[in-house]
Amino acid sequence: MTQPGTTHAQPGTFDLAIVGAGPVGAALALMLAQRAPALRIALIDARRPPLLQYDADPRALALSHGSRLSLERLGAWPSGPRETTPIQHIHVSQRRHFGRVVIDHREHGVPALGYVVRYGTVMRALDARLDVLPTETFSHLRQTRATAHRQDNDAVTLTLEQDAGTTTLRAALAINAEGGLFSTQQQKPRTRDYRQSALVAFVTCDRPLPSWAWERFTAEGPLALLPLENGYSLVWCCPPALAEQRLQLPDDAFLTALNDAFGTRMGRFTSVSGRAVFPLGLNALPHLVDGRIAAIGNAAQTLHPVAGQGLNLGLRDAFALTEAICRTSPPDVSPAALSRFARQRAIDRQLTIGLTDLLPRLFSNDATPLATLRGLALAGLELVPPLKTAFARQMMFGQRR
């Protein structure tokens, strides 16, 4: 029996099956459909209500300038009033120690270094584009989970679980884009528990600086404030017990603690809402490809949120995979295409994973000698324009070969 809203291309047989319909999986489906309209694509979407109630999702995303360009090409960039908030200046510093760097969009010739967008807003835009793909070649299998896979020389067979029962699907290539949170994932070969949690919230202050984002390193962990609508999206990393304690504080006590940690650059914090806590860790595959199966996004690497690179790296995965498949005519849906994709992604993954793994550990030690060295590094980044440019371009575009 077909699920409500489910559409089918050629039943049971596809060129690609994409497991996971979050931002990365949805973007990959749209990229492939745009570049190679004849490809038969199945998108396996496990989401159920209330996950489809976009306005109820409290998460905020930091999307780089490069990610905006990719989503715009798909017609999936949110364009409504106040749906995106630009980041034009980024201020990086360490609490109670010298050293800071300021990155300005004008130095790099872009309208903004990045944008802050609510998760639900991004998904609404992506889902709207998925809904108009031709059903002759695109099948959106809603409320469906892939529970097992088996591959042979010619294809991958997926076992699918729906309310109506279990079925199978066969595809030349299978792409795992089903990421999830660090705390719910199976452990991958490269893993690290940072013994930190991210406390997220929406806060306002009495002297906001429009379009400024702040990354402040403290002895407990990074504290980020990202401009969002009329306030800021807060990501406050600290030991789990402290995060839970701060989660339970009355609003006034919480704002006092935040003022003490961040300082008075934007006056006093005046309100807080939507507090939630998420465990943090690194969980990454050493290899993206196994035969006819590839992993992208959080299925390939879950990162610490420092520098906001997780989703941006995942979208670059999707772009590179599309390029590897669609570089020939007809598109290449063989293991060779996946091998090209893995080679192309190696440097960008290594740099981004290495950077987001190093920063929270390096900056969470408050010893004076190390703090002095960190201060010198930040000052050097500020004073040597080529270094700052290279860092900014990595954050905006990653490394492409």
C-alpha cells in the first residue's frame, strides 16, 4: 500500500536511492534532478509529524555564502521577509585573555559571510522544490525507514519499513544522508566525546549590533552568538552538568550568567527563550564509500558546532557527489563515480574535521602559557591578511579540487 503523498517513478528500481530527507539529502535529490533530469531517484524520508511542522522547530543554522549560492541555484533559498539574517562581520576572541580577529565581508567581496536561518525555514523551501519534481523519475517515499541493505555487483537492495508493512527497493547506488544527533548515532571509527553539551536558545540584548556574529572561547567551551531576526541565536558549549544546571535556571539568573561570560559589547541581555541542550562529539567515517554505497552530511561526519561548519560541509558533500555522477553523459551511476567523489572530498573533509576538532580542545584550557600562544595566533591571523583570507574562504567555500 502506498503512503499518503508518496509518488513512484518505476516501482522498485532506481538509479539512486537517497536515505534521509533532511537538508543534505533533500539538496542532493534536487541537485541531481536539476543536472540529470532522466535519473530515477528515490528519496526515503522517515520524517513524521510533528517533524513536518516547520514553524515549531527551534533550531537555527549558520549557512555560509557558498551554501547560499548552492541553494539559490536549486530555487530553495528562503526569500520571505526576515527569513534569513546576514552575517557581515565575525568577531573571534578568548575570554579574559588578549587576542582577537575580526572578519569583514567587504574584505572578501561578498554581500555577507554567511546567513542565519531557522531549520524549519530551510526545510520548507527544500520540500517545496521537491514537491514539484516530475513523478515519472522522482519518488518521495514518505514516512518510510530503510532498515537494512545488501549490495551485489549490480545494485544495492534496501529493506524499507512503512506503516503498511515491509518492502524492498533496488538502486544502482545508495546514498546515506540519514545523520541525526551525536547522542543517537552508532559509534564510527573516528570518534571523540568532548564531554561538552551545547545549550541553545534565542536571546535579545539592549544594544544589538546588526549583522555581527560572535565566537568567544571560554575555559568551559566556545560561546557563539549568531544574529537572528531581532536577537541572537545562542550556542553555549560547556560541561554537561553545567549545561543542565543553566537549562534549569530562572531567566534572570541565566541572563546574568550569560552577561558574565560574554561581556558588555552589546549591552545587557534582556530576554531568553527556547532553551535546549544537546550532547557534543565528533563521529566520523574514515572512508565515505563502500562499493555502491556512499555517506554524506552527518551520516559521514558529525562535528562540534564551533565555526558552524556541519551543514555547510554536508552541502559541499552533496555538490561534489552530484558533480562526480553528472560529469558524463549519460550520468555515471557506478562505483567509479563514488570513488571520484571520495577523492575529491578528502582534503576539504580533513581540513574541516581537523579544525573543528582542534579548536574546542585547544581553547578550553585556561592555562596562561597556552592562552598566550592562542592570543598570539589570533593576533597573527588579524595582522596577516593572506592568512585571514585563506581562513575566511575555507569557512565560506571549503576546499574544491
